[in-house]
Amino acid sequence: MASFSFLKKIKSFSNIPYIRLFYLYRGQVFALFLLSLFSSSWLLAAPYISSLFIDKAFLNKDIGNFLNYIFLSAVLFLISILFKTGEDILKNKVAVKLKFDLTNKRIAA
């Protein structure tokens, strides 16, 4: 039977250096994950819309559908850019705070 006596020595992860910093930023890291997921999912819609361009609008010579799909793809592109911009802003904010906290931790130690 395996002995897990080393687990008894670790009472919590907060005793491990730099893990506390992760807990400080866990909400922002989760928000970064969600923003990245949303921006990627909007960009994955592009191949589907391009197939609609070709199959339903271009081959059928339907100018109305063609303009609708152009408008839809432009809106999806703008939404994905919005999510990506929010992700970049939050990423830079977390990076600056984390660097500042790590610098203060090393100076104080």
C-alpha cells in the first residue's frame, strides 16, 4: 500500500511560495480564459458563414442574402475584435500587477 505521508506535511497550498499570488488573480485569470474562449468561438464561425456565402448567396445569385451574410460576418468580426481587445487589456493589467507583486515580494524577502 502506498504511503502518502508527504501529503500530511503540506497543510495548504498557501504555504507554497507564489501560489498565493495565483489565488489573488484567479478571478481575472478565469475572465481571461472566458474572453479567449469567446473570441476564438466567434472566429470559428467564419468558415460556416463563408460556406453560406458560396452555397446560398453566390451560386444562387441572391444579392439580398449576399449582403446579409456580409453584414453578419462584419458583425461577428467586430464582436471577436471586441473580445480580443478586452482580453488584451485584462492580460496587460494582470501582467503589470503580477510583476509589481513579484518585485515587492522579492524585495521584502
